[in-house]
Amino acid sequence: MRNHPTAPQSALSPHARRALTFGLAAGGAALFWGLDLPLPMLFGPMAFCLAGALLHLPLKGFGQVSVAARTILGVAVGASITPDLFHALPRMALSIALVPVFIALIGLVGVPFFRKLWGLDAPTAYYAAMPGGLQDMVIFGTEAGGDPRALSLIHATRVLIIVTVAPFFLSHVYGVGLTNPIGARAVDIPLHELALMVVAALVGWKGGERIGLFGASILGPMIVTAVLSLAGIIHIRPPAEAILTAQFLIGCGIGVQFLGITSGELTRVVLAGVAYVLVLAVLAAGFSGLVTTLGLGHPVEAFLAFAPGGQAEMTVLAIVTGADLGFVITHHLTRIILVIVGAPLVARLITRRMSEPRG
């Protein structure tokens, strides 16, 4: 599964393609908002950009602007890290201890799933199975000799489906509304706190990149803002307008991941990703049910904590449902750290075992 085509070439300039993407996404957001559908600023752009990508329209993502939008969510999480969260950590300890078991089971089930059923090579199968960040898994998988195109499509499919289905479950199974206020208006937040948030976002993002921090666009701002929050300097999340902008750009980003997809990729790679989401859903449901049954967390928080979606997307859902953001993000951070740190080590062992002479 090598040498897959990427997005088709277009006579339009990059700026024109981005303008088309923005217009399409804005139209989707406006339609979803007008129809009073849930999360219109996320699902509208995602749906329209996905449709445009599948129709092979000359779309183009927003590059560093989209990365910058993730810093908003990092600041939002950091502002939620308060002394109360640290007091609650012992209560979370048992459910957090389940995360390594969760990841181990995912690997034990997922790698044979992609190897035996879908015929992927070992590095691609391993990094396709791991529920880490899309960019991280593609980069690590490529360095290990995996297929970057297959990895990108499988992880994009995972995020797309989970982000689409999770709100339905939250609304119809758990009876939770997606209408929790996402933040105060910018005009209602003191100017000095807004300025501190911008500084925390930029310093955390670029400083994190400089020291090689994985997920620097989210984790860097989160760390800097958490320090300010714990020091009593920042007391509020970013304004609603900023979080809506982040939703808009995240929705666009998910949709344009499918640019240039071929019919062969759609029926093989994407189908493998869809099937794997069902496997992940069973495992995640089992662990979230266990956490709830043991009284280690509330059902909604447990569901969001073990849903194997992207960190940014789960942050958005935690905010709009009014869930305990600290509980949800602590579990996701644990999962991502373990996957990021452990994935290259395990993949190296797999590669070494494959290269050993038989007999």
C-alpha cells in the first residue's frame, strides 16, 4: 500500500483554494446554525469540507492558522486546572490506572486486526491501531517504515466517526444537552486576562515546539495557563468567540484530511478505519462502563474520558456538555503520553522481531 496519490493538483492558487475552503465551511456553519443543529460551528464546516473533499474540489487546509486555533483549547484546559483538580487526583487514580490496560488491549486487538484482516505491514498496522494524535502517529509510523497515506486516512476516519457519533450518544443515551455555555463573551472578560491568554498561547506553543514537546500547540499553552491559573492570575476560560473559531477550524481540518481520496482507498483503507472504530467502541464502552460501575466517575465523564477521539475534539465535547474537564483531559493526557512514549519503543521491538532470521 505504497505510493498513494495525494490531493489533486489545481490551477487555483493556494490562497484561492483556502478562500474556497473557507466559503464552503462558512456555508456549512450557517446552514447548521440556521437549522439549529448541534455544534454547528464544528459539524457544519466538517460536513461541507468532507463533502467537498470527496467531490475532489480544490480545497486546502489553513496550515498554521489551524494549529494556532488549537492553542485556544490548550488555554481552556489550562484555565480549568485549579487547586481543586489536584485535590481530586487521588479520586481519579484508580480510573487513570485503567488507561494503560486500555491501551494494551487496543494494541493486542488492533495490530492483528490490521495485519491479518486488512493485510497492512507491521509498522502501519501498529501505528494505525494506536489511539494517539493523528499527526504524531503519522510521523512516527512513517519513520518506522509505515504507509503515511494509509495512517492518515485511518486516523482521520477514527476522529471523524467518533466526533460525529459521540454527541448522538451523549444526547440520546446519556440525556445530556450540548448547550452548556462555552465561555463568556470577549467584552465581558478583563482585557489584562485576555492579553495573558494570548501570551500563554503563544509562549506555550512556540516554547513547546522549541523543546520538542509533543502536541505543543495544545500542551504548551495548557501548561503555561495552568501555572497562571494555579497562581490565581487567570480565572476564566477563553471567550466564546475564540472557542467557536477553534471549533470551525477543527471541523475544516477533519474534512480536508480526505482530499485526494481514491475509490480504492475509500473501499479499503477508509473501510478498515470504519471497522476498527467499531472495535474501539466496544473496548471504550467496556472501560467506561467499568469506571461507572465501580463508582470511579460519572457516566458522561467516563464516556468522554475513554472515547478514543482526538484531544482537541474531546475538549470541545467536554466543554459543551459541562463535563468535568479536568477528569476528561487528565485521562486523555495519560493515554496520549503513554502512546507517544511507548509507541516508538514497541514498534522498534516489532521491527526487530520481524528482521530476525527464522529457524
